[in-house]
Amino acid sequence: MAPGITLAVIGAILTFAVRAQPSFIDLRVLGVILMIAGAVLIWLARRGSLNERASTRTREQSGPEGATSPVRGRRTRDTIRGQDVE
């Protein structure tokens, strides 16, 4: 997230604080472009902080005598999904 904030701050400085007008580049337009790029980076960083984790466990049900049998046993698969929010 730090690169996005840095770009946004540099863009704001170029747009609102710098009064120089070089002939080869428009600093206000460059500042707006940097602020937009910084906002996109901040948005992508926030989106990436919602980590999704999935865990799958497989259980075999036992046969009539309590022994596991591939013929009589039935596998059950549970998938648990969750999001970590920072």
C-alpha cells in the first residue's frame, strides 16, 4: 500500500503545489495521472488483503464391523472457505 500512497502524494504535490511551468511537460496532468495510479495501487492492495483460504478434509465412513472398506465405505469431502480480513 505504501507505493500507492507515495504516488498519490507526489501527484498531489505536482498538481497543487508546484508552480513551475516547464515547456516540455504539463506537471498538473502528470500529477493527476500519478494520483490515479496511486489510487489504483491502494485499491489493489486493499483487495489483496482479503485472503481467501480453503481447507478440504476427506473422511471415510467405516463398514459394518468398524473396518474401513473401499467397497462399502463412502468418502465425504467438506470444503470450508473463509476470508481473513486485516
